[in-house]
Amino acid sequence: MKYLIRITLSIFLLAPHPVFAVETVKSPLIYEGDVQLEQLGKYQHDSSAKRDDEKEYDLGVAYGVTDRWRTKLQTEFEEKRSANLHYKNINWENIVSLTGNNSTLPTTLYLDVLAADRPDSSHSALMGIIMLKELGPTVNMVNLFLRREFGDTASDKTSFVYRFQSRYHLYSYLDPGFELWG
């Protein structure tokens, strides 16, 4: 156990800083009637004086329509140093279960469509699969996605996005773990 804690702390301390959790590892577990309210914010102050005092705000509402489908509507606002607070984009996220929560490998399809309302931003679609596997005292989640931009400023590339999370159930109130994004 001490060995696992040392490895986890070493990974955290050796990670490049600053580390900001912008994206999250998605869970495939869906509960009918579940309502989630989300508010995220970011205030930037770093070594680049040109970007200091920039702010972003995300507001979202998710709902478990059935035990097999969760949908989420989220909007983002930003405030640059030289401009007032303004609307940036809206996105619609859908998670559809293929196996149900009680499966040994809960698996879902994921689709997230982002519509930007600025001429310097492109729209995007993110789609793929989400899986969860419990192995002994660990819970492991993997997200495998393809992202494609569209619109006037879009790149012509489809990119592969992955997210992985592993947590070790140590106590009822403590699950140390790590995440990988790419």
C-alpha cells in the first residue's frame, strides 16, 4: 500500500505544472431522473502578461432521461482583457448505454456537438465510446473519442482523443488515483 501511495505522489509531483483540469474523464454510468448542475470557471494569471485576467465560465445542466440515455446542455462565456463578458459557444452532449450499469463492462456511446457563435471559432463534434472496468479494489474508466471540426475556420483533420482514469478504493472517503489525457 505504501508503495502505491509513493508511486501516485511521484506521478503527481513529476507532472508538468501548472496542471489545470479542463476536460474530465466521462463515466458510462447513467441513472434515470438524475439531474446534474455544473458550473466551472477559470481565471488566468501567469507569466504571459498578455493573457492575464482572462476569464471563462461554463454553465451546464444534465439529465438522465432514461436508465440508458443522459443528455446535457452546456454554454460557455469568456471575458478577455480588452472585451466585456460575451457568449462563446453552446454544446449538447449525449451518452447512450449499450450494456447497462449492471454489466461487467459498462459501455456507452458518446456524442458531443459544439456550436460556436464567433467567426474566429469553429464548430466541432466529439464521438466515441466510454467504458468502465472494476479490477479488485480499482475502478478504471477509459474514453476513446474522435474529434472533427467543421465551419469556416475548421482544420481538415480528425483527431483521436483519449482519457483514462484509475482510482484505488482505499477508504470510503478516499480514492487516490491518476488520469491520462491525450
